[in-house]
Amino acid sequence: MPCRPRKNLKTIIGDNMPEDVKEFKKGDVIYVSVIRPAGFGPLHYGVYDGYGGVFHFNGLTPDSAFIHYSLLKDFAMGGTVEIDPCIKIFSPDEIVERASSKLGDNFGGFNFLTNNCEHFAKWCAIGVRQSTQVIKHRSFLAKISGKIDDKNRPLF
């Protein structure tokens, strides 16, 4: 359930956030480096609710992953949060409604290649489970995961 609007967002999110944090808008797809605050490595995605909170797909193991709701500062964990420039087909209210409707759900089970946090955030915004990280690194991920066909092509 989304939290109520906050009076002082700067107090909630802390000093590690960029000054333009007020630029975040309801329904934004946002991300932060998994290796916070170093700023490199895979990205962790979520949906900003407009009130200082984020819906995101997370867990300690794939079997324990589910849709969480966290304060933006907890989502950031000392890293810099960025806005994904993806085109949204749903309104901000619809995006947040889609995200909140899955709160506590396992979203079909976590799979790094086919159903991760970016798949969740993009599903909320565009209605399709999509990960640009996976698409960009498909060949490499297929080789290390063994998911390649007899012609060395990715199977996902």
C-alpha cells in the first residue's frame, strides 16, 4: 500500500541523493547500481510512487524474491538513483497501480535472465516484461549460463 505524501522529502531520502531528486515523478521507472555506492555493475530497478517510496522486485535468493515497497533512501542504499528514459504507455497513476497490485507477490518467480527487477518495472510502465540489460548483454549471459543453442545463439 503506497505511503501518504511526505512534507520533507529531503529528510526522508538523505544527503546521498542528487539535488534534482524533486524531479522524480509519480510512475517514473528508476534504477540504482547494485554495487552501491561504487556506481557500477548491474542495475536495480523500481517504480517511484511520487511520495518518497519505490516498488521493486527483490530478495536474498531467487526463491525468496517478491515485490517490495521501500522508502527511496532504502532503495538507494547510498547509491545515486537515476530515471530510466523508457517510454511509458500507461499514465503515472496506472503505473503505480500496476506496481502496487503486485505488492507481496513473487511476480512469477525471480529469474535473472527472464524475470528480474527491470522486467517488473518495465511491465508496470509499458505492459511488457523487458530488460534492456539482458538484451544488451544477451550473448555474454547466454554463454555463462549455458543457455545457448548448437549454433552459439542465446536461447532467451
